[in-house]
Amino acid sequence: MLSGLPARIAVTALAVTGLLAAAPSARTAPRVPAAASATAADPSSSGVTVKMPAAVADRLGTDRKALVDAVTADVLSRARDTGGLAPATAAGRLAAEGRKVVVDVRSASRDWARGVAYVEASRARHGAPEGWLYLAHRENGRWVSGLEGDREFAAHVAGSPLVGAAERQSMTAYAERAAAPRTPEAHGAQVSPAGAQANTNGLLLPWMPDHYMTLTGGPHAHDSATGHWSALDFAGGNASGLVRSSREGTATSMCGAGGGWTRVIHPGGFSTDYYHMRNATYYNGTAISRSALLGSIGTDTCAGGYATGPHVHWSLRTYDANYNGQYTWLNGRTIGGWAWWNGSSQYSGCGTRLGVTACPGTAIYNRAG
């Protein structure tokens, strides 16, 4: 379902020269008029799919291309597979793999813009995309983009009129962690179980408390390949397949309306990702409560990847000063009343609670205490 979707937020494609594909628009959404489309080519916008409501395109005018270029350059410098490459080379490499770079401009006000950007995962294997919320500010005639995890993002959160008071309260702690210096231990080393006991602020598993789902994948990397083992997979159970927020916070639908990828930023510096959902509720920096409905388990791959059967791919994120990168180790952390531990290989790890060990294939209850 698409409850909470404003009529004007339905996205349309912005016709930038060199785009890989036009983004689909909602059935009732007006098309962006040709006069509002950017026409100049630039290496950093080549191979990029842009989503933008018509009202935002009109508000930005011809300056929107410079905004897209700034965000694109930031994304390609941060993306795992393209860091260090020139923008045109990076976009070309992704295009050769059939992967899109998407820049979604959700809102704009005076010299500020806000949205979502992501790099699709390969559709040839099970995996997950890389995505960021971003804020951009026009300073001295140029756009300065900040993605989650950038110092610029931390600075923009504090001053942007596009961030509401309640959302700022949650995002400020998140952004402050992003800007904190990294410790040497953070660069590639796995944290010991004793060192990973940091409080997760009462995060639940992604369904209703006191109901169960089946653990189908123990701790594994968000992209099923490299990086911190931050993700768990769940399916089935007596929760009617409904996916719910692990805690209150601000929610954003990363793929836009109808896409099955949602990110929730929680108070205290943690956030959680939910992927492969169907019937996803549309959120755009929306304040939600604990256990708010996000969607249902599914096989959606709105931003790439692969799913063999209906499930939710849940991931834990932070920019805590002791960790490096978007996603953080689950090892030793307690989520939904269960302490999670890495196995000898990805997907094989288990959860423990009150002397019970639950490994993949086990139905487990979501506990608040």
C-alpha cells in the first residue's frame, strides 16, 4: 500500500543527457515538461537515473543539473566498487554491469535540497545496494553535497530547513557519530564479542513483539559479500509476514513509492535497513513509532540484488566512532532480546537467549525485554 503518499511526490524522470533509463512515474503523476529538463551533458551525470517531482524541478530550474552532478560525484566517490575512479569511468563500470546510479531529489527550498541516492546491487547474485540520504547546500554558487557519513552531512543536518525539529533530534546524534574521528581499530578489524556489547537502545527484530518469524540467515554482510556482518534474514511465522520498525525514528523509502527498501534512523545514532519488502508504505523523512508497519516480506529488488523467496533482509547501521563504514557488526549485540553471534561463515551464525540457541531454520520470538 502507498498510504501517506502525497499527490505531488510521485516521481518522474528528469531527462538528463546520457541517463541509463527513465525512472517510472506514478500513474496519476504529471510528467515533467520538456522545458524543465536539463539538456547539458557532463561526465558525472552520464549514466545516472534521476528522479524528481515536477514541482522540485521547477523550483531548481537549470541549477538542478549542477545539484545532480554534485550528489553523483559524492556517491561515486563513496561507493564500494567505484571509490577512487573518475566519475565517468565509475559510471561506465557500473553501467557495464547493468547497475544504475540513482539520484532522487525529494525536496528543495531556496539554497537547500534533500533526497536519496543509491548504487544498485548486481542482479546476478544475492546482495544489497548501497544507499544514502543526502542534504545539499548551495554555497558561493556551487552545490556542496553531504551523504550520510560525511562531515558535510553532519553540518547540513544542523542548519537545513528541510530537516524538521523531531527528525533533527534523531539525526543529530547520528550525524555527530558520523563526524567523530575513527579509531585505528575501526579500519577493517572485527570487534571482539566483549567490545561489541554497546547498547542498541532497545532495538527489536523487524516484526511485532511476542510474535515469531523463522531465522533464514544468520549474521552476514549487507551485500552478502564483504564488510561487517550486519544483516539477518527472516521469513514466515505468525506475524502475518508484516515487517515493522525495530524502534521509533524517522523513516525513508529509499527506492521511492512502491519500492521495498526502507531506512529508519533511530534516536541515539543507530539506523536499520529493511529490503525485499512488498506492499511497502511510503515514507519520506516521516516520524514513525516503534513497530510501525513498513511492508510485508517479499522478493522486491527495486535497487538490485536477488531474492530466492519472500523474506526481509534486515541490517544494522551506525557511524559510531568505533566502527568504520555504514554497517556495523551484529556480533555480541542484543536485538529483540537475542544476542547475535557470527558463525564460521556468513549466514551460519545464531542467536542466544536465556540459555537457548537459535540457528538458521529456527522460529524465534521477538522480545522487548
